[in-house]
Amino acid sequence: MKNLLNAYVTVLVLFISCNQAKQKTSTVASASFLNDSDGAMTHLKIAEGLSDIHGLSQSDIFSASLNGEEAFVYKSIEIRDKNEHKKQGNSVSYDGVSYLSFSISDPISLQILKGDSSFAEWKVMPEINSAVRKEGNTITISLEKPQKFVVSSKIGEKEHYLIVSAEEPETDIPDKEDKSVLFLEPGIYKYGQAWDPFVDGIKTLYIARGAVVEATIKAKNKKGVKILGRGILSQSFVTHAEESSKEEEWDADWLGVVFIDSEDIEIDGVAIMSSPSYQLEVANCNDVKINNVKLCGFGEHNNDGLHTYSTNVEVTDSFIASNDDRICITGLYDAETGNDELSWDGSNQLKGVPVSNIFIKDIVFWGLDNNGGDIMLTWNGADYAKDITIENTVSLTPSNKAFIAARHGGSADINNLNIKNVKLMHGNLFDIEIGKSNFQGAGGGKIRNMTLENVEIDAGFNAIGKQLIGESEVSNIEGLTLINIMTKEGKLENLNQINITRNDYVSNITIK
């Protein structure tokens, strides 16, 4: 008996020691870059299940390591079909775009390897305040702090892209035993189209890093709900509405994530891949916080990034890539007057609502296919949009519109806009046109009292262009203040220095 007892104690001590070692390893990983789960196990679970996910795989272009430890790199790709919209053209979506995310609390070394062994012409957008070493088909970046950027390299004549999101460690991981939490650990999950996770008492959807959820989300009449975690919502399993049925692109059933008529919403950390239409929309909602989202585009021709058709909306520390507008401040949305089935509901009714108190800060914009604008003030909105603040943004590429754009066939009075601390890696500054009724907009809207301050434009005067066009003395653009607009050739002193087309319905322009 004594020997048996000794053996039991020995086994118990070994078990406790092993468990303590396991906990210690997990803690160390949490403090560096794997964040909330064992790295090797997470990699294994991801790799094993991705073959079942439409349009998402492990990247065959890039591999990566963090402090010498392998990191998992995804690749999202648009699947071309016979109904593909002509606007897609030669979208980068068909070649796929890779994605890597990790948490960082201490300086780390990120090494990225291009699968092709040929010499790589590496680019990093935007330029980052880190040591960067380029050697053949490898680039090594010494990261001191969290930041979001794009790394690219050519294979033959093709440019290939990797989105990198180095993030603050998570601080709001919910209790997996909480019955109000749907806690999705690393692995593969399929919930389908227009899924509503907030039923049967669920208030928080948590998608852990290493979890891939094949679903689009539609939630109506919710209060106090959250989508949290560093995992992925993969959505290329849903075709575009125009290709699927008689539905239109704005139909709520065909959006990536949409909240309608809801209050006290929080979305933090998730990545959305290959949305079939608009990637994230909050329509007629109040008190919305969006932080550290990665809207990764790679989907249909009009997969706008974010629609803020609500009041009291805060968007911070996010990356928005899209084949169309990156953020649309106001516009029309699906009024949901038909049935809730995933079929033609007999209604095209669109609705516009007042929009106010929008705060957008620390955003990287990437236009993928020369379409849309970064800040689309309106696409046929209604009522008003006011008190809009946009700070600390970077626009990586030009588009067929501009950093600030509007196609205003709507009736909204858009006023009191303050935009500052902007870096444009191109010369497309404005493309604003106030127009008559079109695209179901009522017409008659206006834009007034807009200030741009501290804008750095990576272009000479002649390359800075586009338009400011009003419709009438009532439907006009009035009160534009430009402060400290810096170009490659110096500070802007006069609007005639740049190629901005404007008409008589644009007034009260001040340059300081």
C-alpha cells in the first residue's frame, strides 16, 4: 500500500508539473504573438479544415515566421463564375490576397518568404517606422509596436499581396462557460447565409484566432450584443445577389455582416473575407463601436467596406480593403419590408435615415480594383448626415473616384465634417458631384462646412485632381476649408494650382 501511495504521489506531482509547464507555455505565447491558444495546435486545426472552406486556403505565395516560429498565412480568392460582373475585370481577387494577423506586446522579428525562389522586388505600404531588410525572396521586418500594412512582391509579372495586421493583445476574452457567449475555439464552423447568432440568450459571438467561420451575419432589433475575437468570417461561399436571383446588391440577406434597427453594438477584432456584397453595415442603429476589424475585400465588384448609416458610431484602428467604396457615411439600405426567406421578397424598398456623430480614427484604406472612394460621403442618402470626424488615415492606392467622394443623387444635407491628419499615396483628393435624383435617391441634397487639415499628398500639383460639382444654388457645395495641404512641390496656396474641376455651385472655399 505504501508503495502504491508513493507511486500515486509521484504521478500526481508529475501531472501538476506538466500542467504548470503547459500553463506557463500558454502564458508566454499569449504575451508574444500567438495570443490566446497553442500555436502548433492552432496551425494544425486550421490546416486540417480549410479544404472544406470555399475560396480560403493556406497561402501558396507567402509563408511567415515570428521570432523564428511558424505563423499561419491565409489566402482568400474570388472564384470566377459564368455570371461574373463585368466590373470585376482583372481583379486582384482572382489571384488571391494573403492575410496574416498576430498579437504583439514586445518587439518581434517578422520574416516573410515568397514561395517562388526568384529575386523579389519587395514593397511595404505604407512605409513603416521599422527596420526592414530585403534579401532575395525574403523580407525581414523588426516590429516595435502594433500596426497594419501591406507587403507585396512579384512572381513573374504578377504582383502578389499580403495584408499584415500586428495587433494589441486581446483584453476582452469572454468566459467560455458563460451561457450568453457562443465561444468558437480554433477550428472550422459553418453557419450559412444570413445567420443570426444572437438568439436563445446569446449576447456575444466570440471567434478565437484560428477559428474560421463560413457565414454571413444578419441581425435585426438587437441590443447590447458583441462580435469579438481575432478569427475569420469567410464568405465566398455566397454568390453576389445579382447573380443569385432577382435580389439586388443592397439586399440585407446578401451582405457580409449587417445590423439593422439595433442598439449598443460592439464589433472588435474579426476579419471578413470575400464578402458577396457590402462587407459591414450598421443601418438605423445607435451606439456602435467598431475596433480592429480587418475588412479584406477580395469579393464582388461592389463590396463596399463599411456603411455607417446610424448615430453615435466609433470606428478605430482598422484596415479596410475593398473593390468599391471603403467607408460610405450615408446612403440607402434595405428596409426589410419583404419576408425573411433567402429568396426574392418582392420588394426593392430602400430607406434613408438621419446619420450623426460619426468618429473614424486610425484607418488604413486600400482600394483593390480602381473602383469607388475611400470616404464616400453619400450614395443617395436621405435626411441628414452631420458631425463627422475622421482622423489619422492612410490611403494606399488611387481609385476611379478619390479619397473624399460623393455621388449625391440623394436628398441628405451633409454638414459639419472635420477631416485631419491624412496621408495619400496618390493625387486623387476630391471627386464630389451633387446630382439630380438617381439610383432611387430623391435628389436635392447638399454638402456644407467641410474642413481638411494636415493632408500629405504624395503627388505634384498637376497630378492632384478630380472634381467639385454642385447641381444648383440650393443643391450645392458650400464652405470648404483646406488647412496645411502639403504636396511633393510644397504647400497648397490656391485651388488653381491643382486640377480640380468645379462649377458655379461651389462656394466659400478657404485655403490656409
